[in-house]
Amino acid sequence: MQLRSRQLLCALVLAGAALTVPACGGSPGSSPSTPAPSGSANPPGSAAPSGSAVASPGETGDPPVSRILTWLRIGPNGEGTPLWYDPLKDGDCGDEQLLASRGQPIPRAGALLCEAATTNDAELWRQGEEALAAAPAPGSCWEEETVAGLRRLVEFHRRAPEAVPDLRVPEGTACPLVLESLVSPLAPGLEGLEIPVSTCGGAPVFLQGNLEWMPPEGIRAVTVGATEVPVQQGNGSLFFRAPPSDVTGHVPVSVTDADWPVGGLAHLVYEVPATACPDPPATGPGSTGTPAPAGTPAPAPTP
């Protein structure tokens, strides 16, 4: 079984049968074009790739039913992610965490419908549809994504009961990515949406939020005021270096170059140092420029 998101888009192969599901909201019995639930990120495209197999038209002359369905998007996968979400997203119907969560309504419906799509067992389809219809309103973005995907799977089965769906993992994330705060080792003890820095620039500033759980190469740059600044990796975290500023006060910071939309707005609060700005640090071949991890004791900040 292979799995790709954005760069990693692929069909899930389940016990020799490929599954496929869409990515955003809907209601039971609704068409696959139902809008995504609020708070979802990046609705996936609905166009089928050229050369995709489709079901043959029925004898009634109805148009062919596309076998391609968009499935569940990546989490992000980190703190707070339900243990059953990734196995279901990956089509691992027999995973222990998924099966152990069958006492909860939504993962129970997911486990049943996952197995039904693998076996095309009529009784499993019936049980899964009943479990989904009885499930309460989603309580998290992961549950919203799951319910939407399961509804699309049920709708597909109703339209083409003998067809095997081809499940694709779409772009985007199930939960919106948010820049929640900033922290710098040059401002020890401070963390929030406003961090003081010197107008000299150069202070390492770490990004905090669920974007930390995404593949780091997918977060490439922030914009500080009107200046785009590259995001770097250091000590297992994402950080950028504050650019110099000719003015004091609040300057907005936002993530502007990433593989996924990242919400949230923070500020650097520029302050004039008591002494002249030092020379820029060395950037030769032997200099990594990697700062100390956020939260560790730091050298005395530039006044």
C-alpha cells in the first residue's frame, strides 16, 4: 500500500482492492459536490486524472460513475490526532488502534465501511451506513474529515454498488494549520504573538503551532512586514531570523510560502538597542547559523 499527499498522491490498495474517497463535507445521501465543512483546509479538486478507469454506463443510459474518490487528508499528525485516524486514512481496516476505537461512533462507522469497501459485503455496508447515520455531530476537524469521507463512500456505493472505488489522498490538511505563537532564545521566558527583537535584526525566532507537525520542507518562508524571510530547520524546529528594521514597533509576521495554507498572524516588536549594531555573523562554509533550541538558556541578548 502506498500513500502520497500533495507530492504524495496515490491510490490505496486494500486486500487487493483499491479504495478511493473525496475530502470534504457533505450530508448523508448528498452528492459528492457538497461543500466542505467549515474549518477544513484546501478542498481537493474533483477532476479525474486522464486515463482513469470509470464504471460502465448502466442499461438505463445514466452517465458513467467515476471510480475516483478523494479520501482523507493528512492531519496534521501530531498532538491531539486520534489514534484511529491515520490507520483509517491509510486504509488499514484491521489496525489495532482502529478496532480498539469501535466503541466511539465515528471510528466504528469508519472501521465498518472500510471493511465493507474492501470486501463489498452487503451486511457490512448496511451496518456501516447505519453506524454513520447514528453518529453524533463531529467534535473535531479529524472527525469532520472522516464523516465527510465516509458519506462520499456511501454515496458512491449507492450509485455504483458493484464498482470498486479508487481512493485518492487529496492535497491539503484535515485540520487548518495555524501559527499560534513565536519564541526566541534572545527573549527568554517570552512566548506569544508578540516577541521583542532588536532593530539590528538577526534574532532567531521559532514558529509555534500545529504547523510544526507537518513535513518541515513544506514550510519555506515567512513575510515580516514587506520582507520575505526563509524558514530554516534547527534543533528539530522551524525558525527564521528577524530581518533588520529602520523603524520601531510592531511588524506583522505570517507564513506565506508553504505547501498548505497556514493561518495566524504574529508580530515582531522592534526596539532600538542601547549600543551600535554588531557586525553580521559569519556565513562561511563552516558556519551553520543554527540557533539554540527555543526555551534553552541564551546568551545575553543584544541591548
